[in-house]
Amino acid sequence: MSKSKPFPEIPPGLMKRLEEAFPDRVLRGSDSSAPEDWYRQQGTQHVMDLLRKQYEKQQERQVHVPTAT
């Protein structure tokens, strides 16, 4: 069994821009109610959740990296 590759580092500027472009929201009644729109929004949120989780892990690792003195 092979090891999975580590997730690539996400630059802070990219994460900020993605958060602006794809805010965490649910389609409202006034939005399009076509099933395809709901599925697309759900998929987008799933990807953003994955990226947020990886970005948070990345930030935690950077905080816990010992500095050489």
C-alpha cells in the first residue's frame, strides 16, 4: 500500500481570496431553486470545507514548528 501524498501548502492570500469568492452559505429561497444549482453549491462548499480544514492544519503546524536559536 502506498502512502498518500501530503496536501500542498495553501498560501494565505489564496485562501483569503477563495473565502471572499465562495463564502460559507446555503442557497436561500430567493436564489435559484434548480436542483443543479443546489448540487453545485453543495459541491463548492464541500471543496471549501476541505481547503479550510487543510489550511487550518497548515497554520497549526507552522505555529508548532520550533525555531532554531
